[in-house]
Amino acid sequence: MDYKNKAKNLWRWGLGGFAHYSQGYDGPIDGVALTMDGKINGEMLLVNSVKTESLDAGYRTSVETKISESETAAKNHADNKVRVAREEIENSISNLENKISLSVRSVKETVARKNYIVGGEQETLDKRKFTASGITGSCTIEQAEFLNMNAIKLTFSANGSVTLTQSLGTMEAGNYKIAVEAAYPEGSKYRPSYVRYGFSENQSTEYFSGYSADEFHTYSKQVKITKAAKSVAITVYGYTGSVVYLTNIRCLRDMQELLDDLNARIDVEVGKVSASVSDLYENSLHNYCSNGKFSNNDDKFTGWGRSNTTQVTQTTFGSKSCAKIENTSSTYNISWYQRPWKKRGDITVRFKAACNAEDADTARIRLTIDSKNFYTNAGELSDEWTEFEFTSYATPSYFYTYFYNYVANTTVYITDVEILGYMSAYSESQLTILKDSIESEVKRATAQEGTLSSSIKQNAESITSKVSKGEMGSYITQYYNNVIIAFNKNSKYVQINPGEIAIYNYGVENSKKRAVFDETGNHFYRDGYYVGAIGTNQWSGNNAHKGLVFDLEPQGKYMAFAQKASSSATSYTTMLCFSRANSIYDEYGVNLGCNLIGNWYTLKNFKIGSISAGGYTAFSGAIPIVCEITNNGNSWTYSHLRVYNGIIVGYWN
């Protein structure tokens, strides 16, 4: 018998050693061999099958070295698997007669992964980290080893499903990969129906009938999310007697959050060096649709437009609040109007859709993103929710997103709408060096705010700095002898000189000066005139007497205390005013604008001009009076009282 050619499993012996073949004489060799130089080649060694004490010291050292090298290689391999770094550098130098240009371009892409699942890796597997639900009373859940892997074993004693869930808390926006490894033993009676995996609200299904037994198979899916609370769920549907092993349950985040497009340029010319750096990046996705579940308490369609309020209504379908679009002979729609939209960029629209069971073979949805159309296929909708995702782009300064019921005489349902776009930002730096000055500027603009800019200009005479946002800005200019601060929103300037602070209106010049504060007090100006001051002073005849003064300069015409009589008044009413002649008042002096109440204090040393009392003008003239009567009434002596402005100023005979 031709054993050599017919044998499938055999050992081959030779001068170099012996090895095992499981696919016939001509190989290939299985990973098990013993060679003449004393080495063992074995792909699988059972746990505790080789005792260290049974190996000599030299061979143990060799084995440990190989293990260490393998571990290092495995780590390097793993690092290369989970971290991708790509860097493209372009350098160019051009030397002209009077100019050297250096250009550097760097495009960096960094990808790193983090596993958010706790106790899901087979090395650290812990079923207690997961919450079980479903037919847990008819399914035994335990940890067990299968195919040399630590796994969670589910053994079904009835038909139904069991779900293992782990809450991950609030997840940042980004790309995530949900993965699980599953296996079932040989024999159709052990094979479950399917495994469903993903975030609790976004799962994929794989049927075990398409996978072989006694092997772990990896099931995974990529998901793009906005910032929200998330849970990972693994569901297995089994029959009586079904057995499944689950391990390496993972939620990996693709940390491709930052894509740098860095462009740097340096120019050196005669008397000038300029350098610029721009940084354009796309940050995390933002959901621009704030009412995607049609559940606003005040108006279910807040933010949405409806082509027909009778055919497009809010309802609950499959336990979800949603928009219901019924088509008759016309096509009806809902629309989302997004404004502002600052720059052209990608838009991903994700939503869940369903239809009535009788429309499952024909119902379709047309999605329009900024005038670009996308369609679901006939048969993709059913009476269960199905998630769809389409990506396009939109241009400034706004765009519409429409959802149409595309087929007449059908009813579709739409919910969980997400309109995802990048929050874009742009920053730029500019440095210019001249032979007598240096200028630098940094700009940044984002979709959520106006352009931010800061700059510094330096020469031998001054340093000027500026910070602005949109049309609003502030400036500081420093000279050797003063500092000027400006605000362009209201064109007010502050100048700091040695020992004083000055305030200007619409320009730093004498005609625009309004006030100066120095060691003597506040000095006030108007239209180029020095009007006066409020401050401290001393008596000219005796400098021991100090006081607070209100000083009016010759160019000042009046000093007044005034009030605004009411909140609606457009001017102030004078209460007490000193006026120069032919100014506010014709006569030189202090004028009252209200009653002067003495509260029974004495009024001394003053002259009285024209007065009146009770509406009557005071009398001026002589009043005769009898001074003496004698001779039994036959002789009379008379005199006169002299009255001026109602006051007796004298008498005479």
C-alpha cells in the first residue's frame, strides 16, 4: 500500500530532526518540529504543560529571550495597529539675487484608539461589569474557557434573547468601532440564531448560520455619533440547547479629531523678513438639528417646515415620537432650514425611518441636502425602525434639508434626525520684520463667533498692540513719554502722560480733549478750550488754608448746578448758576433756578435789589408820620420814613 502518498497526518523523520504534517507528505509543515540543534518549534503549548524546572538554564534563557523578543514585536505590531501617524513634509529653499524663500508644508494625521468597555477583554473579562436582560431565567450566564479564550458563556434552556449591556456615560462626538468575538460549539443543536451588537439605539445583526462552529469570529461596525450618553449592547437570540461564547467586547474610539493642514512660509528679502503660519482644522461633529425627535413641548415641528399640515403630522410609531408623512396623489415633505452656514463643508444626515406593513415593498424616502437628492430603495423600509445615513455637502450662507415621501399612496415615518456638520475654525499668524520695524498678527475665525485678531507693531518710536473681534477693537500705543489706549466701538481714547491721564473723543488732539486728571484734580476741556477744574487749592493770602475748589477759567462762561426734571426730559434745568455777563444770564452773578430756603438761619451783609411780596412790587418813597402832639392837641410835629424796595432805610423831619 502507498502509505506515503495516501497518508494525511504523518510524522517525518530525518537527519535534521522530525516534524508533523497534517496535509500529506508534501506539507506544508504544521508548526510542530524538533530539530537537531536542540530547538523546539511549537505554535501551541498548553498551559502548565512545560515546567521551567525541567528546562536547563541555558535553554530557559534562550526561551525567555525569544519570548521577550516576541512580546516586543507583538507590542510594536499592536501599536502599529492602533496608532497611525502620517506626516508629509515638503521643504523648499530658493535662493534669488536678493531673496531667500523657505517653505515648509506639514500635513499630519493622528489616529489613536481607546477602549471604553470595562471588563470586556478576554484577559480581564468580568461578566459582572455587564447588565443582563431578556430571558435570564431561561439562560445560564457564566464565565468559561473555550478554544483557549476566556469568555462569557450563554446556555439557553428556552427560545428567546439575552442582552448584555454596559453604560459608558456621556461620549464625546466622534467615530467609534463596536466589536465582539463570538463562537459556538460544533453541532446544529448548539448554534444560536443571531448576534446583535452596537450602541443600544444603533445595532447591526449577524446570523450564526453564515459562520462555522468551533471558531471565534469578530463582528464589528463603525458608528459616528454626536456627544450623548451611550450604552453598548450585545444581544444573542438562541433556541433551547443553544450555547454561545462571547469575548473581547470593545468600544474603540477613532481619535481622528484633529486634521492639521499646516502651511508655513518664510521670506527673507533685503531689509525684510516675513513669516506666516496658517492652521485649518475640522473639529468634532455638531448636530444642527435641535428637534430631530419631533418632541418639542410647545410645537412638535419647532424648526421644521411642512408642505401640508394635514398630510404631515406628529405621531407615535414603534414607541417613538416621529413625523408621519401620508402621500395621496401628491408628494409631501418636511424641511429643515439651517442658517447661518459659514463655509462649504460636508453634511451627514442620519435618521430612522419606517412605514406601514402593507407599504413595505414599495415605500421610499427621498432626501435632499442643499439641492442634492438621495433615495432609499424599495424594500428597505418596514414596520420596524431602520437607520439610514447619507453624506453630501452644503454651501454658505444657508441650506435646506428635505424629507419626501417619494411614493404615492404610502405612509412613512421619520424620527431621530441628525444633521451633522463640522464646527470649522481657521487661524492665521503673520510676522513681518523690516529693517526698522517688526509686525506680527494672529487671526482666528469660527462658525460660532466673529473673526478674532490680534497684532503687534514695533519700531524705534513706539509699540502698538491691537485686539479686535469683528468691528469691535481696542488699541494700545506706547511712546517714550506717553501711552494711548483706544476703543473703536465708540472712538474714545485714553492717553497716559507722566503724572496725568487724559480722555479724548474721536481722536488724540487738543480739539478732541475732554478731561485730564493730575495731582491737582480734574481739568475739563471743550472744543479746544480749557474750561476749568475741580480739585484742591490753597488760599493765596495764607497757604495754610487748603480746600476743595471749583475753578472757572476765563474761557468758561458759567458754572451751574442742574437737574433732569424727569426721565423723559431732554435737557437739564438750572438750579444754581454763576454766569458771566451776557452769557447764560444778562447780568454777572449767581442766579437761582429754585427757591432758596434759609431754615431760619441769618442772612448777613448783603444788598437787596428789586423785591416783591405776595405778588406785589415793594414800595419806594416817603411815608409821613406824627412824631409829637402838644398844646392840648393844637401843636403837631411831623417827620417822614424813607422806604426803598419795601425796606425803611431812614427818616427826616
